[in-house]
Amino acid sequence: MKSWKNDGYDVLEDIAGQSPELLKSILEGSPDTISLSDASRPDLPLAYVNPSFEKTTGYQRADVLGRNCRFLQGEETSSDDVARIRRAIADRQPVEVTLVNYRKSGEPFLNALRIGPIFDRSGQLTAFLGIQRDITEQRLRAQQDNTRNRLEALGTASGALAHQLNNLLHPVASLLSLHLPDITDANMRKDLEIALYSANQAAELSQSLLGLSRGRFEGGDSATQLPEGLLRIIDLARLMVPASMVIETSTGSLSQHLKIPINETLFAQVVINLIVNASQACEHSGRIRIDLTASQTQRIKISIADDGPGIPDADVNKIFMPFYTKRTSKKGSGLGLSVVKRIINESGGLIQVGKGLPQPKGRGFGCVITLDIPFIT
């Protein structure tokens, strides 16, 4: 065996030449997907894939050997990422990129891909080695943590704002209440009554903000009280969408003692994601209606309907897939609805998609997403 030098490549040569079974065990046992493309043939067909490649992509070796690996690309694969790979291959340079690929089933996954050229001793390019890792779960967890951190930061900011509002509103409401009985001019009295009403409404909003700031979204409790928890979250969501979005709520005759088995932090992520998505679909000018109903079968339904453009039938089964997004700006992560689905499914709930509110001018219907969740009393 040669000594350790040249970054270990001589050792690998020895393994390949003297103990091919050991090299095979290394490749076959790798937790990362490994592929080898033949650089001596046109279009760089795959010459080898390991078992992790088969497990991650759902394709068997017989399905892929002899094909260029672009078959893993799809609708949400970034053309910029593909262009980077092509440039690196043309320049015979290594490249690292994270892009959306697709399994044989059509399910997207986030692929952290490294590609490097392999040269023989004479300097001849012989192959391109691809090492891939499915980081979908990692990215989903990061998205969930990011949303929770934003909620906590907004709750803290809301508390500070609420204290300032209280300090400013208290003398306004107190002075109006003190002097209104002495006003004899009917018109002036009417104007001051409107001013007092507005001050009181602002004070109620301030109290809602305080409630949101007092640890409501720390996730300590394993359940969310309805309808109070939902209404608190909707108050917070109103701060996250433009004032041009009208948000209506209806809780009917729901009991004040129902709980759903999702802590309020996670439930807030669900509801806020759906409201923000609805606002974006309406281009931040429209109507959202949230209805809360309970059934006799220990289930509760929360529907969030909008009067936006709706969802084409062909896309209904795709919208909860990771990284799927129809936003032309591509600023979204495409993970919001995937997080929603995960949280609801883990609580034993279901999600349904249907036709929502009538669009303006009677052109059609928006979208409604209904959460069907078991409740506990």
C-alpha cells in the first residue's frame, strides 16, 4: 500500500486496483447519492448510480443508466441553476448548487448537488462525479423555525406598540368622557362621540396586541383554545397584510370550551400562511372570509376563502408539494403550504381545496382551503 499523499488519491487508486470489492462497498454503502457520468460519450450518460440514488429518486439503475441525468429536472427547477451546471461542465470545473429535482413519483425534493470532473493520469477527462443529498426535510424545518421566530418577534414588537398606544389613548378617552356631558351643541356632541368611539376601538386593538405579546406563541401548551386562539391569530394576521384586504370572521355558535390538538405557535403558522397566501393571490386587494364550525363527529372545520383568481384543477394536487409556487417573482420559498400540510396531518387533520368567494364582477370563484381537525373538549 502506498503512503498517504496527494490528498489520498493514491490510496483510492490502490483500492480500485487491488481491492475493487472494497471500493464497491464504499460507494454502495454511502448515505449520499453517488452517480458517475461517462465523459467519453455524447450527452454524458450515466454509467453508475449507487443504491442511495435509487432510494432517493425512486428510479432503478435499469431506468437511468445510459441517460443524461436531466430527467430529474422539472417545472420548478431553476433555469439559472441548470445554466450554472452546464457552464461548469463545459469548463471542466467543479460546481455546487442546490436545486429542485423530482422523484420518479413526480414528488419534488431539494437536492444539494456537487459535481466534479475526473481526469486520468494523462489528463484526459473521463467522467463527472455527482454527489447529491436530499435536504428537503432540513429546509422545511428551517422554514418552520423561521416562521416561529418571526411570530415571536412580531409579538414582542406588538407589546411595545400596545403600551405606547395605551399611554396616548388614555388621556384622549378620559377627557372626552369627562367633558361630553357638558356639550350642548348637538353637532359638536355628535363629532366628539365619534372621536370617543374611535379612541375606544383603538384601545381594544391595543389590548389585542398586548394579548399577542404575552407568550401566546411560545408553544408551551399542546392545544389551542377555540375560538379565542383563532381570533387572536387573525388579529395578528391583519398586521401582516395590507389594509386593503378585508378579513371577515364567523364563529357561529361554537362552544367556548373546544380545543384542537395543535399548540398555538404551530396553529398560528398554519392560519397566517393561509391568510398571507390568500392576500397574495388577491394581489393584496380583496376579501378573505374565515368560518369556524363544529360537527357532531368530534371534528372542527376552519375554512379560509378568498375572492382571488382561484386554483386551476390541474394544480390542486400540487400546491402542497414542497417548492411548488406560481409566483412569477420567485421570491417565495414554495414551502409555506408544505409546512401547513405537515402540521395539520400530524394533528390528525385533513385539508380540502375548493371554490371560494365569488370574484369581483362575477367572473368566477376564488379559492377556499378548509382545515378539518379533530377537537378535544
